[in-house]
Amino acid sequence: MKQGALEKCIQISEDPYSYLSNLKNESKKKIISCFAMHIPEEIIHAAGMLPVIAWRSNESVTLGHSHVAPYNCGLTRSFVDDIVLGKLEFIDGIVVHRMCLQAQGMPFILDQNAKLPYLEYLSMPALYDSIPIKDFLLEEIKRFQTGIEKYAETQITDEKLNKSIEIYNKNKVFLNEIYEMRRQNPGIIKAREMLCVVHASMIMPKEEHTKLLGEIIAELKKKEIDPAVKNAHKVIISGSMCQTPNLELLDMIEELNMVVVDDDLFIGSRYIANPVEIGDTPLKAIAERYLKRTPPCPTKGDIKFDWTDYLIEMLERNKAKGIINLLIKYCPPHMCYYPDIKNKLAERKISEIMIEVEHEVISMAQAKTRLQSFVEIIGGV
Amino acid sequence: MQKYKLNRLQTTKLIGPIVDKHWADLRAAKENGELVAWCSGPMFAFPYAMKMKCHFMAGYAAYAAGRGAGQRLLEIAEDEGDLLDACSYHKAHMGMAAAVKKNIPVKEEVILPLPDLMITGRLCPEMSHYAEGLYRRMNINVIGIDSPPPAKESDIPAMEKFCEHQIRESLIPTLEGICGKKFDYDNLSRILSVLKETALLRNECWEYFKCTPSPWTLWDYGVSIAPVFYLMGSPEAVPYYKKLKAELKKRSEQKIGAIEPEKHRIYWDGWLPWGFLGQFSRKMTNLGMVPLVGRYPWEFFPHPETIDTEGDPVVAFAKQVYSNGGLARQNMPSMSLPQIHKWIEEYKLDGVIMFSSKSCRMWNLGHNDFIKAIERKNGIPGVVIDGDMVDARLNSEAQIETRLEALSEMMTARQK
């Protein structure tokens, strides 16, 4: 039986190792791992290489703990674990963006243990209100492009870069269409499936992924929604900054008479926001995308834009009843922001629950009890 | 069993009143009609130049922890919703700000006036998170100066230019607006001149770490740090370091060690454990261990001879953060490892301790790989000690003792 497009996305999301290993063997294309948010993948693509976003493995960290202390986030520990275990041998290079302290320290560990032909550290600045920020950002992106050109032994012309931007933008348009279908028809695609579709986009060549999206959209248009879902309580999922949330947790939410109608996850609507404008100055356009303040991102040092207001607007637009915050243990940007989200939502009498998630250990029984309580609150039982 | 003795310096007893006066002046600033800035990162020289009173993030957290108020501030922050795993420096400030806002009882000497301006340096992203939190919770006026650490030497020119431009185009106009007067470049030059003289003396003191036995420890250096950092330009700075140098000279001539007999000479990485210096000192003294150099204590203007006091002080300051300095570069493991290898030889060190703060990820990434690289190149052992610079709940007495003993045994075995 022919594998459906959605099933293929799920399979790739669940096992990116086999997919990329096979792809590498077949295409001989260089693969560059991006750790993790805000990296201008289009530049890597324009150089004829495949950018893939770093992911958290499905296995517990073992050897990695000889390099990263357990009180660091799951993505950092898992990625280093994969590197030192030799599970990422299909990767030719890594680019790390200084999105948090863990990313700041990681290039040293990678350099000591991976000895990759390409290792870049990108310092895109905080979104403070000043001209030097914009100038430095553009210089940093240019420096990144020059390094990529040197490694790939090719020149990235504006034409090539615009072509890559177009391919990436089209992928975002299709993904956004699925998001909009879910907003209009809650339950048409499960939270787990939605996440896997976006995650597959982070791993596959965008051209192939976009083809799959076309098939998925066609299938969803024909899909009948389970009547039980129509009575479920609409919720928003937030957080889980750059790491895959626990998929069983997403299933649990939707099995407890809730339906995820929207999210601000990185492996979600955050990744597909803000297409790059195509024009005469594509690098500048890429910089402009980074400077956008929505979706608000706590790694960007944006002092004045309020993440909670963004969530409230999302909640109201979707007529959702509550917000589930997935907070990755040891994620400083989210940890430091979270108290203000919680307090402001409480002031506005908006139901919210925070579930702290960890790479290896998550008490599903405890999470279930808390989510059951939450659904009773939002359901008015 | 060998007994070891800790010989305390006399000069370091003078630092307490200097530091206390700084914080007391800051507490009284509003009553005296003075403007107040808070700083996370090294930009306090600029509000000082405008004669504002200024706080410094790590200095305050160290002060509060040293006064035994750190834990209380953390509890207040957690009552307000902050999480256990968040940066202790961040939480200490959130706790203090909440105490001020809500009149929550806390030791009077750790209460500060809320600032007219918060300047975040963003050497580490959490410095920014803390300023962002203060803006959201208190509506405090915040300005950010991003100071990304370089991963390699070739990153430095662009980052230094970036730092300088932000100061010139963003920080100085903001200070001028708040203070209602032109920026005082002459005063900034004066502050840098005092800093240069102080830090040159400090470096002469640092050289005494090379003596065997060493007449002072890194803890002595730590408690002396304020005059070369957040008390930059203060009139007490130069006399303090002159006295300190004289005492170290005398001790070295008389071969008096800080710990007698000196058994193990130690490199210390990461934060100094501000709230627990005495606790660590006792445990290390019991094993004859003397903590000497470290990359964090060395980051404060390590090359004062390069401070240009005649030229543009903004350029001079940016150079101290980047090309001639340690503030930005010591935070990146790739930039600091070569220096550590060199120190181990120069200071005849026997072992390394990587102090890994559980709530701060600035130093802990790479600690195990540091130990491996040092073992390979310098042939000395090392251990990681997990703990925290403020939060007592994250320090385990038993674990600290076990690892110190393990290190001592490894060093002893190699010294035989």
C-alpha cells in the first residue's frame, strides 16, 4: 500500500536518522545541522546544501553526560549525546546561533568532540532599539554567507538566494494553510500530526516537503471531523521553545476532551511565521525577518513586546478556552519569562496550566491528573 | 594527619567598609536627590561618568549572599512565580524588586531603590532576561547594549565596533536624556585613569600567585574585586591595592603562605561561590588546597596597560571589553582554554576545580571537556563540583567534600 504524505512526515519526524542517512547516500548532498532557532536556512540552501534543524532524540542521554551536565536542556544534552555517540555521521557541518547560554557554550564541546569540516557560531543580536543592532545583524548574516560560500565552494548570487527564499516561502504558505484549516476546523489534524508535519519540514528538502503538503491539504479537505471533537474544549499550546514536545503529552491533551486549535511552538507556528520578502537585497530581507517582533521570542532580548498579549490575542482569535504552557526544564529564556505570562493571564482570568517537560523524565500520570483538573476548570464542570 | 592553617590577610578586612559604603550610598541616593542606574554587564562606567549612583548585578548578588540575605530573596522571587532552576542572580533581583514593590520584609541592607534606568550588557542572554523582567514587572526604563562573546579572534573587530556604536548612539544619548545634561567624557576618562592605576596594581598583586607558597588565595582576590570593577574610579581603590601589594610583598619575602603548609595549587573555573566562600575555604584548607587563578576573576580588565586615557574613552572602554580585555572573551570556552593551559604552567598548578553552577549555564558548558584537554596537555587532574553561587539548596556538602578529597588524592598520587 502506498504510504500517505502525512504518514511519511510522521515517519521522518520519528526517525530523522534513517531518512537523512539514506538521503545522504543517495544524493551526496552536504547536510548542515542548525542549532536551532532563527538560523537563515535559505543561505545554506542557496549554496546547494541541505539545512536541517537540530532535534531531540527519542533516547535517553548516556555518553553525552560526560560532556554536558544534566542541568542543561534536553535538546543540548541530546544533541551532544548524538554527536559523541556517532549518530549524526551524515552531518557535514553545524551552525549554532547564540540564542541562549547553552548554545553559547556548545560550539566548544562540538569542536572538541566532533571535528567537523564546518562549524560556525552565529551571534544575531538582541532586538534592542538602535541602529547598530541592525548594522551588526546584517554584517553577521553576510559573514555567515561568506563562510557558507567558502565551505560549499560556490558563490551565492542574489538570484540563487531569492530562488531559495521563494522555495522556503512556498513551504511556509502551505504549512500556514494547514494551520488555518485547523483553526477553522479544530480536530481536522491532531496536535501530534501537526507537529510531525512541521518537524518533517525542518528535516526534508523543502521542495519535497512542499509536494507532500499539497497531498496532505487535499486529504484534509476531504476529511470528516470526528463528531466527538466538535464538543471538545479548544486550547492553545505555548512554549517548548526549540525542542520537540513529548508527543504522548499532546495525545493526552486531545484524549482529555480538549482540542489544540493553535500554538506558538517553534516546531509549529513559530517556524512558519514571517516569509522573507523577495527583492533586490535578499540578505537585507533575511535580516528584516529576524527583526520582526512577532511571534515574540524570549531568546531575542525584545524588551518591550509582550509575549502574553500575543497569546491572549491568539486565544481570543480562536475562541479558545485556555492555554497549556509546555516549559522545558532548564530553558532559561522561557523560565525567566514564564512568571509574567502566568501572572498576567491570571489577572485577565484566563485559564492556564504549565507542564514542565524534560527529555527523559516526565511523569505522565501526574501530567494527566493536572490536565484532567485543567479541563474541568475550562469546561466549567 | 597533617594539619593546615589559613593565614588571613589584614588588608582584605578593609574592603568590607568600602563595599558597605557603596551600597549604603546607593540606598540613600533617592533621598539625596541622586539618579540611580542598575547594570547587568559592564556598562556602569557610563552612569558613573554622569555621577549617577549605580548598582551591578553580580556584585549585588554577591553582596546579598555575603550578608546572608540571598536565600530570602530567592524565596520571595519563587513566591512571585520564578522557578527553582532559573539563574540565582536573576532571582535575587526579582526577589528584591518584589520586596520593594510589595513591602515584603527582608534585611534592610539589601533593599535598593528602584532605578531610573536599567542598563543590560547582555554578555550572557540572562542579563537581558533580568532587565526584561524588571521592565514587565516594574515598568522600569531599560536600555540594552548587546555584547556578544566572540568564538574566535577574527570575530572581535566587528563585535568591538558594534559595542562602541551602541554606547555612542544608544547609551550615551539615553543617559543625556535622563540626566538632562551632556555626557561627561572627561569624567569617563578620569574614571578610566583611576581604573588603569588600580588594575595595574591589581596585576602586580596577581603576580604573587606565582610565589610558592602563595601569600594569598583566589578568595582574597575575590573579596578585593569591587575596586577594579563596580567601584571603578572610586578614591579608595588605589590606596587599597597599594596596601594589599605591600602586605603580599612582605609575606612573600617572609615565605608566609595563605595556607600552610601549601600542598596543592588549584585552578578554579566558574563563578566564585559568593555565598559560600567560607565554607569552601574551610574544606579546601583542611586538604592543603590553595585556589589561585581562574578565568572568571581574570576577566575584569586584565590588560590595564592598554587603557588609553588620552584618547576617546568610549573607544578605550570597548577595547577593554573586547580586543584588550577579558570580559567578553573569557565567557567563551574556546577563547579561554589556551589561557588556562598557559596559567597551569606559569603558576605551577597541581589540579583544577570546575565549579559548575546549576542555575547558571554561562560557565558549566564544556567543563568536562576542559578537564580532558587539561589532562592531555598539562597532565594534571580535575573535578567538577556542582553547586550554586547563591542558592544553598543547590550545594551538597557531602558532594563537595567527596570531590575535593578525590582531587586531593589524585594530586597526591601524581606528586609522589
